[in-house]
Amino acid sequence: GQQLNQSPQSMFIQEGEDVSMNCTSSSIFNTWLWYKQDPGEGPVLLIALYKAGELTSNGRLTAQFGITRKDSFLNISASIPSDVGIYFCAGQVNFGNEKLTFGTGTRLTIIP
Amino acid sequence: GAVVSQHPSWVICKSGTSVKIECRSLDFQATTMFWYRQFPKQSLMLMATSNEGSKATYEQGVEKDKFLINHASLTLSTLTVTSAHPEDSSFYICSASGLQELNTEAFFGQGTRLTVV
């Protein structure tokens, strides 16, 4: 099935650094979602974006819905140890109970 | 956010047996539930979409006779892996979406680790 291209694939950063990751698609999505997955757990929703150009924050996290509706980015400021995990973007074509298409994931590791 | 509970969290079964995984929405009515499979270090791949009271829609390449999905109520969907084989070992995750009045985001269960020996 289709997957969204997410980059970088992995990141190794020091605590306190800012993080940026993005997600691109060859087709348009009308909703973009960002999830975090811890080992052995299901994904947890971080931020949901519903309008092209929208910039939304959730604490230290900020995400933007690209104006072309084919991309999105997620920034994490001042990273802390609990930010470690895998981050997935997901796109949805139509509002409502539509299936999600997931990105390939970005694995974040914090170096002591 | 809404709560989705998946059971069991992990299961080990013998090759050739069937395994049932339950997905429940605890505090909302889930008109649609989704089943995903995730292999180690990979992303989530959608297997099927199920709407309450109707047959599931399977993604291309997913065998509907092997992965039986039932969505008999607005709070429960089940995935049965029939005649399981070692290659079916994976992490299975469900998600649920509510009525239109709720936001569009889907809420995920905690996943089920299936190991077939």
C-alpha cells in the first residue's frame, strides 16, 4: 500500500536540542496527523491538522500543514528524554472515518 | 483522548491454530474500526477497514479468509487469524473512529504481539 515519505529516518540528538522532521506525499491529503509510538505500544496522537497552511502547537511540539496539502512538518523544541520513540505522520484524504496512510517513521534517540 | 482497548496484549500460539484479537472502544461509539499490522522497525500497514454491521473492506494483498474481521457492535471489533503460521507473527494494532461529531482522528489500541511457533 501507499506510504508517505518521512525524513529523516532516524535522529540522534542531545537532550535540549530542537528536532525537526517532515513528511511528503505525491498526492493531496486533507488532514495530516502526527503520532508517537513507544516500543510495544500503539501510536498516540500528538497533533492533528485540518487546514492547508495551518500551524498548530501542543506544548513543545509544533506542526504545520503544507500549503500544497502534500507535506507536513513536526518540530520538537528543547527535547527531553521522554521524547524518545518513533514518530509517524499520517494523512487522510477526507474528513471523517477514513483510513489513514502512514509515513515511514522517524526514530528519535537522545544521547546522554 | 478517547480510549481504545485491545486484548490480549500478547499471545503465543501453535502453527495451524486460530487466534482472536479484540478491539473495544471504551468511552465512545466506534462506527469504523481499522486493523493494522506492523513488522519490526516498519510502519503501520492497513489490513482492513470495518464498519459496524457490514462486511470489512480489505486492502489489496490481505487475505480475507485468513484474517476474519467482525464488527458486530459499535464498541467491539474482532480480528481472527485463522490457521496461523510463523510468517503471521507480527504486531497487530486496531484503531477506532467515532461519529462525525467527533474529530477525525483515530484512536489506537495498545497493540497485540502475536508469535506463532
